[in-house]
Amino acid sequence: MEKKIELKLVRSMAGTPRWMRTIVTTLGLRKMHQSRVLTDNGSIRGMVKRVPHLVSLREI
């Protein structure tokens, strides 16, 4: 069974550089407090590592 992680947008993207907004929208998060369940792999972890102050991560 694949590992899953839940990502939640906890801070606003207002005032952040365009590349950070691109990463967050690529992860599928568009609104504050929206959460998304994704498969746990290296590419997702790499994106989360770039914006840890904007998202919260919970392993399922």
C-alpha cells in the first residue's frame, strides 16, 4: 500500500514570490485551510521542502 500525506495550506500566498505560488498551486492547494491527500514520493516532498512555512504536512 502506498504511503499518503495530507497537505494543508495554513498561510496566505499573498506577498510571496511567483515561484512559491506556482509550487503551492501545483500541489493542488488554492484556498486557505484547503487540504489535499497526495501520494508520498520524492517530487512531492521536494516541493513541500521549498514552502514549509505555507503548508502543514501530516502523514496518513
